[in-house]
Amino acid sequence: MRVRPATPGDADAVLAVHEAAIAERGPQGYDAAVVDAWHDGRSVDDYEFDGDDTFLVATTDAGTVVGFGTALPECRDHLDADVDAEVTALYVDPGRAGEGVGTTVLEALHGHLRTAGAASAACWASANAAGFYERRGYERVATHRHEFADGVTGDVVEMQTRL
């Protein structure tokens, strides 16, 4: 497995991983209405490949995208945690779950954040992903009610870690 910066040519594969992860793992933390709202309307236009964030993909040796993650070298206003940076997304092809893809991408994101000068980071973890982050040293900060679509809400867990 290799981790590299995402490119616009990865958009279809990133979307496929994103949708599969939500469909397969979302029901572990949310009811069908939330999963549908989280999943519906996804598009390759959702991904910004030349923005301020770090956007990485994990690929097999053959080049197949099996995971992706994004992070910002600063934190946005919605966070309660007093941190320097934010992990904004981390998704793994559910067929590759348990193979270290998520850990490898997260460690690479952390490395990019450290290089940018960050000493700490936070994220809003979906209910089904909070345990993943805890096993990697993140601590729970708060639970927030997130609106996935008009009138469809579910809890997300704010988490933080030292880099």
C-alpha cells in the first residue's frame, strides 16, 4: 500500500470509496434515515484537489484507491477543542477494513500537519468511527448534533489528539 496526494484523476475512485464506506459502516452508528442523508447527493464535485487542505489517497500496489483522508493545518470555528489543526475526513473501502489502511492514512495526515507546524489536531468522528480514533490516541471532547440533511440529524463525536 502507498499513500500519495490525491489528484483530480482519483475523483471517481474517491467517490466510490466514500459511498461504499458510508453504506457499509454508517449503519453501525446511525439509523437508515441518517445513512441515506449522509450518502445521498454525493458527487465527484464534492472533492477539492487544489485547496488549502491536505488530501491523500491510499492505493494498492496496482494503483487502486482503497482509502482517503483530508486535513486542514488550522481548525475551523465549529470545534470546541483548543487545537492547531483538523482532520476533516477519513474513509476506507469497507472491503479493506482492518488492513491498516485507515491508520496509514491518518498517520500520513498527522505527518503533514506536523510539517505545517501543528502540535495537536481534532476531528468530528462519526458515531461508528469514534472507537477507531480512540485506539489511535484521540480523546473525546464533546458530542455534537450534526445535520446530515434538512431535518435529519445524528450525533458526531469531537475528538482531539497531540501530534
